[in-house]
Amino acid sequence: MELENLARWVEQIAKEFSQPLKNVKAVGDLLAEGATIPFISRYRKEMTGSMDEVMIANIRDRIEQLRELDKRREAIISSIEKQGKLTPELMSSIVVAETLAELEDIYLPYKPKRKTRASVAKEKGLEPLAQRLFDQEKFDLDEFAKSFVDSEKGVASLEEALDGARDIMAEWVSENPDTRKNVREIFWSEGAVESRVLKGKEAEGQKFKDYFEWTEPISKTPSHRLLAMRRGEKEGILALDIYPPEEQAISSMERQYVKSENAAAEQVRLAIKDSYKRLLRPSLETEVRMESKMKADEEAIKVFASNLKELLLAAPLGQKNVLALDPGFRTGCKVVCLDRQGKLLHHDVIYPHEPQRETAKSAALIKSLCEKYDIEAIAIGNGTAGRETEAFAKSIGLGNKVIIVMVNESGASVYSASEVARDEFPDKDVTVRGAVSIGRRLTDPLAELVKIDPKSIGVGQYQHDVDQTKLKQGLDDVVMSCVNSVGVEVNTASKELLSYVSGLSPSLAKNIVEHRNQNGPFKSRESLMKVSRLGEKVFEQAAGFLRIREAENPLDASAVHPESYPIVQQMASDLGCSVKELMSSTELRRQLDLKKYVTEKVGLPTLTDILSELEKPGRDPRQTFEIFSFTDGVNTIADLKIGMSLPGIVTNVTNFGAFVDIGVHQDGLVHISHLSDKFIKDPKEVVTVQQKVKVTVVEVDVPRKRIGLSMKSNPFADQVPAAGPSQQRNRKDNNKPKEKEVSMEEKLAMLVSKFKK
């Protein structure tokens, strides 16, 4: 049954994504067999038409959505069938329904429900009256309605009879799939999200002040604003509503149902109004709230994933002897020395700052440690006392031999208290572990950051408010993609890093490390098959992403998959050379005619990848490391002056702009309107996380610790960009556009009309 469904899903997905059916089918089959996205993208290009990881992930997610949709479809059919109400027509409409909303609309009249006003009216025998009114034919309404007055049935008067009939009609209207579809469309096209502060919560909810009285179209509400308002609602500060102008929705319903101009039609109008207010609006508002939240979540997760990828793929310093400093004032600066493999050699504490001020003693110790352990770089955490510690390190006089680098320590405290850190350093306290993490982040950010829950790294947008299951899936995809694109040295990698390799579970990663510890370094990729529970299928998925630098076969240090070794050996044989010679000689590789090696299973995409890998075996896709320094003397927000031009590093990119670390312990915001001289819709068009930028200070709010920055060539020009959402609407003011105050996040980078010195 699953295979039959998969064939149907694949056909639908191929149409939705405008992809060849055979390629989508190949992806579906490979996923069903347990293949990972990195493996499919890298090593099965002929089957997929060289689809990238994003498209393959989209197909995977859509298959899961369709699977869940079919599960719901089957449950609905079963429920209606048990009621004995499943007609061929109804079955047909359920089968062709393409969305969950359509399915639920069809099912609503048959859905078991508690006693309603309509069901009570039906029990009183008022359904024939409701039907006569609903038909809107000309008849003596009062006379006909009086025949339903029966005190024994609980209908004491003419008005009670009409009330009950309207309740029945209201339910008919609210459960009509076409009505729900039409009103749903009005909710999305004309609906507005409106937030207001709850009485008495003004002082407590100052951080939500911008949303104390806020209205804008739901279709244009950006992810970050919707999530902010929802958080305010969750914390009991704001009341939040989402609905369209009432008259528009009711008018649409009346056009569908009102067919005459008589007394019966007037009863239908009353029923429609009641149906909308009491049944439809609450139901559809709940639905729109859920769907808008899902869309906001998707956008927030997309932003987080993009930022995380840039952070994970930050340029590594490489294998160096490192001295790492975790700065502090009163408690001192924790010092650790690491060798080129990141092994902890020594740890200590120095007190170069107030109140101890042991500057000379601290400098002498750092100098001696640098000499003893042949230190090549000093990594300094960018937290409290970071800039002061950087100034101290630069004052020691270590010369050009030792580079000094500030390192983003976000999440280091999470790592230091984690089970991973306790396993690695059971006899060391959290401060030592944190300093080790800072040092390792400099030499290889990816290998260290995979040990930390991505949510703790600090590059997200309302990450704690979004669907946590979807967030985990999205971030795991990013981490796996990054790890496999870089490749992993199997003889030095931690089990945390190995667990993200294609095909490897945490337990298998642990088995690899244990086997390595017990038997020494792996000599070849083939020897991985000796690891407990690592079978042929896992080997197929993982081998191409694992590197063994000192292996006898040079291909084991490359991204060439073992299944392709015979092809490379044939190439070398045809040229009369060894594989090693082929890899080292550009002249030899130029003699190859790739078309000669095309087979039914191996095409030019794979052969091109192989040739590229032979040119630069095991190449690291990350950029070359560049030393970066903040401006000396600008250490705190109090040191900032309007108009200052400063170097900075982008730490987070959101929908409304980018946050930049300029070395003052508080990131500044470059609003989207100040990211470029040109108009841009997406901040990611011009900046990425870890990018080095030049910014100008345009606003400083010391009490609130807010900094406004600009990347414009002339940030103090007269023209001020319009702020806030377009077409804001306040239903309380006859739906006329009403100018609203923009959020503080957006205000920060806005300028007064003219800068005056």
C-alpha cells in the first residue's frame, strides 16, 4: 500500500515542483531505502538529474505531508463509513481533496460533536421549518411556524421556533465546504492581525510596547512581527485577533444563500449573520492563526538555518597550537593550551584586570606558556572583559609569531555544562571546558559547534517560539549538509562530529571511536567494515564523506566514493600511471576523455566530480582564514559616537536586518533600509553571518543598550526610508489606512531627517 501511495505522491510532486517524473521517483525510492540527502545529492546525480540538497529535502518533506494527508483521508473515510453515510459522491470528493482544509471541510457535517444549538433544535422537530425557510419560497411564515409550537417538545412560542430554525440554518451554512472556502479566502486576502495591550499590563509589557495598538494585513505581516505578537499574547500582555471586515464576509455569504426578498429570506439573513459571528469566524480565525503561525515558523527556521550554515562553515584557522582565554574580571581569565589536534595540555587562571590587577604576573605566565607549548595563536572569547583581555594580550609583546583573535563564544557555556563536555573532561570544571571550546572554535568551528544544540548558538529569530520538531529537522539538515560537504577525518573526529556523517547514527559513531581507541587509527576506508554494526549499507552511505589522510590508497583521503575506485584505477591504467601520479599531475588528467568512462550507471556528472576531486583531493570548501580586529579604544557602548565608522562581524541575519558585533559587548542593528544604497527585499542579498563589514554608527541608546548602524555610503542623507508595513489598517477607523509606530528593532536603524553635528 505504501509503495502504491509513493507512486501517486511522486507523480503529484513532480507536477508541483516541475521536475521530471523519473528523477522525483528516483529520489523517493532512494529515501525509502534509507539513503541520506547528502549521499543522494553527491553520489546519485545521474538518477536525480543533479538535484541539489534543497530540492531533495523539499521532496522528502512533501512526501511526508502527503503521507499525513492520506492518513487523515483514510481516518475520515472510516469514520463516515461507520456512520453508514458514505455515498459514492462523498467518497469521490474525499478522494480528490488536495489539502487538509478541504478534507476537514468535507468531514465537518459528519464529524462527531457534542450537543449544539442546532442539534437541540432538531431534537425539537424544527428541521422541516428550517428547510422551508432556507428554500425561501413565498408562504405564510407565521402561520407555518406556529405549527411547530409545542410545549411538550420545548418550543413554547413562535419566536422560539424561529430561533431554533435559524440555529439549524446557521450550522448548515457554517458546515458548507464552498462557504468555508470562500470565507477562508476573504480571511487571507482581507483579514488583518490586530494586537492591543491588556488593561493593566502596560508597565509590565514595555518590551511589547510597539504592539500595544497595532493593525496590519495578515497577508503582509512578516514572520518576526507575527511571532513577536504571539509571544506577547502567550505572556499575557497582548490580546490578538485575526479576521477580515465583518460586512465583507457576511455579504459574500448572503450572495451565496439569499435568493429572494421575503420574510423567509430575512430569517436566512439573520441565520447567516449568526453563523458567521458564532461559528465561522471563530473556526476560521483559529485555522488562520495556525496556518499563519506555520508560515511564520517556516520563515524563521529558514532564516535560522541560513545563518547556522554560514556560522558552521566559517573559515577555520587550521591545525595550530592554541592558547585560549575565557575572559573575566573578578573571577579572572581562564587559560588553556591546546595542541594542533585540540588536545588539552595545560590550564590555569590569570587576573590581569580589576580588582586584582596582576598585569605583570599574568603577562609573564602567558609569555612562558607561549614559549613552552610553541603557541601559534591566542583565541579570546568575546564575552565580558573580552575587549579588555584582547588589549592586555596585545600589550604583552608576543610579536608577529602569535596571532590574537576574538572568538564568538555564544553557546560555550552550554557546551561546558553538557554531557558531551563531561564525557570529554570528567575531571575538569565548566570554566576549563568553556575555554577549551573557545580555542577549538578558532581552529575548526564546525567540529566544535556540532557538540552544541544549534538553538543555543544564537543565530536564530524567535527560535524558541517556533515548532520545535520542524526546527530540529531543519537545523539537523543544515548540520549534516555542512559536515558532509567538508568531510570528516575519521581518525581524529569526535563521536559528535561523526554522528552527522551520512548514514552514521550516534551509536555507530561511538562504535567507530571505540574501535579506533582499541585498535589504533584506521588504515583504510575498507577497514571501517570491521566496526561493530557497520554493514554494507551504512558503508555505502558514509564512506565517501570519511577521510583517512595517511591511507595507503590516496583516494581514501578524497571525496571519491569507494564504488568509483575501479573507474579511477582504469583511468590510471589507460594512461600508464599510478593513481597517485594521476592525482598529482595536471598534464595526465588533461589527457582523459571522460566520455570513454560513461556507463549505464555512471554519467558525466559523476565523472566530472571525480576529476575535480582528483585535482584537489579532500579539498575544504570553507574560505581561507583572515585575521580580524575591532577598533582599538572602542570597548563599550559608552565609547560610541554618532558618525563613527567601525569594522564589524555579522552575527545574525533576520528578515528586518542584520546584527553586527563591533566589539562593545552589544550587537548593533543594521536595519534592512540601511544595508545598502539600493532597495533590497531580503537582507541575505547583501550580508551573511560571519561576514566582515564596515558600518557607521547612526544611533546610540545607552540606557536600553540599543545601537543603530548603517552600511550605506551616505547614511546621513536627507531622505528617510518609509518604515513599517504598508497598507496598515485599523478596523476601528472605518478600515482607513492608519499610520502606526514601527517596532523598536526597526526604529533603531532609522534616522532623523537630517544629521546635525
